[in-house]
Amino acid sequence: MTTAAPPADDLRSRLEHTPQLGTFVKIAGGDVIDLIALAGFDFAVLDLEHSQLTYTEARHSLAVARANGLDMTVRIPTLDTGLANRLLEAGAAGIQMSTVRSADAARRLAQALRYGPVGSRSISLSQPAARYGATPLTEYLDSHTHLPLIVGQLETADFDDPIEDIVGPLDVAFIGTLDLSVAAGTPGDHSSPVAAETIDAIAAAAKQTDTTLGIFASNAAEAERAIDAGFHYIVVSSDLALLRGATTQLGSHMRQVRSR
């Protein structure tokens, strides 16, 4: 009698079946990652675009995430193939790149995250993801060539190529709602006609290319609406925003208590 292998529990596999909820990490330190994992988030996005995090701090955060069993992707502002490779080797579940507006940019991102012959990523086994060489080369290639998530942020109101050609090479087409609202001329409002039409066009292209839809949600209510709309990779708020909200609420309450 043979026993069926347990279902894969990596972020890529879970996204195929169930919406996954994450949050942006902008604060250095393992305590933040511990709290996110304990809170029950499915993943986190380490933000190397809009934060002051260094590579050393990012590597520490990735190590703590691995220890917690928390999948963590990393957002970068532009394609730096060497940095992307080092982050993946340090345990990142994928790379999320900002402002993808052309098919060429999407293809170059995909190539950078895949080993040959399907991609151009340089390989070494002397790194955490390969257990510092303990994993045989063929086994490592079999499990890691297609494992990293290719996440492209679509956050402009116009694109250089047809949207389906842009989202086609991606695993996740992530809609950056704040930047999109600014590009649409309605800062903070991505329900305006221009922004809403762009979101609908991205969703239609993702369905055509079988690409997972992702989006930023500023709060739980927006996340719930995103799930209902078919989004699976949902990044809710950030550690800084959650801390600001909690401290603001507590501070307001304490001022009211003091003024009695």
C-alpha cells in the first residue's frame, strides 16, 4: 500500500486554491516577524522599496521568517538581478517588483528568477535555500527552478504593451492601488472611472493568461472585498500602519481618560 504524498504547503501551491493574506514589513527586527506569524498571516512582503531596511536587516528578517514557517516575498523598486538572487538564496519565497508597465520588464523579471535553461539566474548551492550544499544539485533544481513567485506590480493608468502580454510572464499580477489612484488623477481613490477600468482590464488579462491576481488592501474591509472579487494574493496594510493605528487609538483614548 502506498501513501499519498502530503500536499505542498508553499505559498505558490496555496495560492492556487485559497486566498492568501499578507502584510508589508518595513520595520527591522525579528520581533515584528514573530508577531506577524503569531497573528496568523499567510505570508509577508519585506519592503525594500519604501523602507529604510538594509540588506543585512532583510537577511535577518528572512531567517526569522523561515524559522517561523512564514513565507516571505521581497519587494524591490527595480530589477537588480544580483540582489534578487541573494534574496532568494536567503529564503525569499519570491520577488515583487514595482511598476511593471511593459512585457519586456515582465519577461526580464521572470528570466532573473528562473534557473537555466528556462531562465538566467546564477546558481550556487552554498546558501540557505540549498541547505548550504547538503541538497543534491538535481534535487535542488527540481524543487527551486519554478518555486520562486514572480510578482509584478501594475500600478499605472497606461502601459507600454497590451496588458495580457505584461501579465503573461508573471505568477502574480499585483495591483498597487495607491500609485494607481495617483496615476489616474484621483489620489487615494482607486474606485474612480480611470482606476476602476484599469483594474478591470488587469483582471480580464489575468484571467486570460491564468495569472493569479494580487492587490493591496488598506484594511480588513478592503481585503474582504478583494477576496470576494477573486483576488488571491492580498497584502493588507503594513507593520508601520498597524502600529500607527494602534498607538493613535490608544493615545486618543488615554487623552479622553485624562480630560475627565
